[in-house]
Amino acid sequence: LLEKCEKRGIRLLLTLTNFWEDYGGVEQYCNWFGVKDKSEFFRDRRIKEAYKRYARFVAERYKDNESVFAFQLINEPRIELGGENAMGVRDSIMKEWCREMIQAFREVNSNHMLSLGSEGFSSSSSSSSSNGFDGEVSSANVNPFSDAGTWGVDFIEDSKGFDFLTVHLWVDE
């Protein structure tokens, strides 16, 4: 695929894993280590080390491949853990996971841009709920789903260390 893209001048964005079950994703990592809760993907030391080994392998393998535009760490990450009172905990877990994975990737590949792969949500517990806009903008009116602000992902806060951001757009009713 990469050779065909290179011949045609097409550049690819490679996503390293998926939060959803498609193509294995986070659930497969959890299954390999006997973990039931998908949120453990972001906390369990064994799972994080396995993911880092994989990310480093892919990042190094393609570090000089010009048909690769950039990499995303994970498609649509989220932490579904603990209810309303755990929002700050979820936010800190995601920030730490991002920091660790950026470092692992950059150890072997500084040639490509890197993105988280989040949808563009704003966390309800974040100080960035105004997102730098003039006026009051709460997570409730920038997120497409009422509970999206509780998933431990914050578009602005989690962007530190990444080269670009992504937003997934959905049509409103």
C-alpha cells in the first residue's frame, strides 16, 4: 500500500490503534493481559509497555518513508472510568499517557508529525473549557454528545507535545 501511494504522490496518516473494537484496538491489548476494563489501556503498566514497543517498532520502521504524512497514537481515545466524581482523575491519566507515548515515539522517529487522534472534545473538569474563545464557552456547547466532557480527553489540554490536532465533525440534527 505504501509503495502504491508513494508512486501516486499520496501521503498517508497512519493510526496506531483504535479505541473501538474494530481491528483489535484497545480491547485486544486488554484481552492479551486479562484486563476487562478498556480504561486500563491508559493505566496498566504492562499494556502501556506493549503499546510503546509496538509504537516504537512502527515509528522506526517508517521513519524515512516519505509516503507517510504523519501518525496518530489512537483513534478516538477516551477513559470510561468511575462516574462524575472521577473527571479530574481521567484527565490526568490521559495527559500522562500522552506524555509517555509521545516520548516513546520521538525516541525513534522525529521525521514525522504526530497527533493524538481525538475527536476534539473539551473536558468538563478542564480549565480550558473556554478554549481561549471570547465569551463563555462550556464543554456542554462545544461537545457533540452530552457526556463527551467526561471521557478524560481535552482537545486543548492534551495537545501539548503533538504537532497537530484533529477534529471529527458530525452533522447536528
